[in-house]
Amino acid sequence: MNVRYRVELSQAERDELSALVSGGKQPVRRLKRMQILLAADAGVGDEAIAASVQTSGSTIYRTKRRFVEISLEAALSEEPRPGAARKLSGKEEVQLVALACSDPPQGCVRWTLKLLANVLVEVTEQSSISRDTIRRRLDDNDLKPWQQKMWCIAKIDGEYIARMEDLLDLYAEPPDPKRPVVCFDESPIQLIGEVRVPIKQKPGKRYRYDSEYKRNGTANLFVMVDANRSWRKVKTTDRRANEDFAICMRDLIDVEYPDADKIRVVMDNLSTHTASAVYQTFPAAEARRILRRLEFHYTPKHASWLNMAEIEIGVMRRQCLDRRIDNRELLETEVRAWERRRTKSGAKIRWMFSTDQARVKMAQSYPTPTIKES
């Protein structure tokens, strides 16, 4: 069929196409047609062209025909052929979007593709609508009504800005061994056990475990990470009460940083994260000794992203805890091994956000001052 369309490029056309192909900065459809023409000009057969260019015989035929009958540019710029007519009219698509943005029918948690298709059939003249049609039209409008996302609006006021800039300035300070910055947070974890023994993986077979599990209680992980060096400490406890927090603070000054003059501790606003928790746990003289070497810096409410310990917890969950761990002893062993390995690797958090950047990116959220700069 293709014998009559013989491609013979001029030397100028051959050089131009070769340069464009080697450059690689062309749309894929256009690039493939250049490759087809160059291969055909060199005498390569259609089957070999289809295999090397990874295209169909019909595309090769059309490219050759347009080159011979029209021009080189016509062969390269063939527009995509129109597909089948849209199943839904413009009006029906508007109805679909309105449905997807409304509450689902009574008794349903959320809209699904099948539910949307069924309801749309009832309110339009369509006899049937496939779920794939619904999916494509929703994709065109960037809608996914079956997905939900929880969010929390932070009140950005003077207190929020003050705490945020305090932390950003703290992170920007040069490292000072006598005044280290330590980020502190906690993370609850469920102890999950297997009901049946998992099957270990073999060549050609994946690791398999039963979907059923048993809950063996909970534990708490206190996480501390140095803002300026590769150091972190994870402590496993049964709970996160005042006493547990206070003991962590005592260990921080006596065990982890015995030579520091003052340890700046970054943490959130949990009710146990207070100086009073230290006084409730230790005698007054001991509590005062501990607190004299600590300086607390609090994140704004609903702004845990400002605490580096949150980032470290995310890394720990992905690298160490994303599995079933059924008892506290195993949890402590695994977390301790992860802590040692990560510290030995030299890993540390590289903070990139500064006060100047915050004032630019969040300018509209900053409070309006009552007194202007002179």
C-alpha cells in the first residue's frame, strides 16, 4: 500500500530534520514524524520503522502520503484526529458538575462514579451513562467528589506572627554549642499484632500478611532533634503526662547537653509543655535547677509545620514505623536502631524558610500596624 509514497528528502531537509531530532526539544507527535521521514528516506521498511519509532503502520502511511502529496510541514504538523462525539452535552455536563458539588443523596456518605451516573440518567434524556464518561468529565473540571481532605484554618494575628518570627530567627542563628536549639514533639503509636504468621517473600513471590490484626495497646514516642547538627533522641513511654515531659527535660540538660549553658526548646502548645509540669514532678529546688537551663519557644497554634520535630517524626514513620509492631520492647529496639543509623549517616534537617521570606509570602496576612515607619 505504501509503495506509491516514496520519501526522498533533499539534503537541506535531511540536515534540518537530523538537527531537530538530535536536539530533542520537539513535541512527541512531531518528533516521531521526523524520525519516520528520516528512516523512510534511508530506505528502512515500514515494519522496522514501526518497531524503532514505536508507532502504528497507519501513522507511517499518513506521514508519507502528506509529505508526497502536500509538503514536509504538512507531514510534520498533522493535527490529532477528532475522536467520537462527547456523550454529554454542555448542559448535561453542567448538571453533572452541579451534582458533584452538591450533597450526596440521603443515606450516602459521598458521591461515587456509579451513583453520579445513575442520578444523571434520571435527570437527563440519556438512557445510560458509563462511569468512564463521568470520570472523564469530572477530570476535565478537576473534580474528585469521593475524596475528602481535613484542614484547619490558623488565625494569623499578632501572636501568630510574633511566635513564627521568633522561631524563624532562632533557626537562622549560627550554631552555638553552649546554646543549642532542640525541637521537641511527641507521637502516639498503636501496637499492632498479627493474627496469623506472615509468609516471607521468595523469588517471584511478595511478602504476604493477613489483613486481620489485633490491637495490643498504645505507646508514646517523645522525639527530640537538634536544629543544627545530626542528633536526635527518641524516648518510648506508656503515656505523655506531665511527669513524662518533665523527665525528658531533665534528661535533656543532664544527659544529652550537660555542658550547655541554655537549651532553647521548640515545641507546640500542648498542656503538658509547661514549666508548671516540671514543678508538679520534682521538688521546687530541682525544678528550678532544670528550668534555669531551659528556654521554651512555642509554635503558633495550628502551625506545627514550624517545628522541625514534626519533620523528623514524618521521616521516622516512613523509614521505621510503617509496619506492624506488636509490643513495646520491639518498638524500643527498632526505634533505637533507626535513631543510631540516621544519626550516624549525618542526616539533619535543612531549614529553608526565613523571616524575610515569610514577610514576602505572607504579606497580606500580617496585621496592619497602627503606627507607620517614619
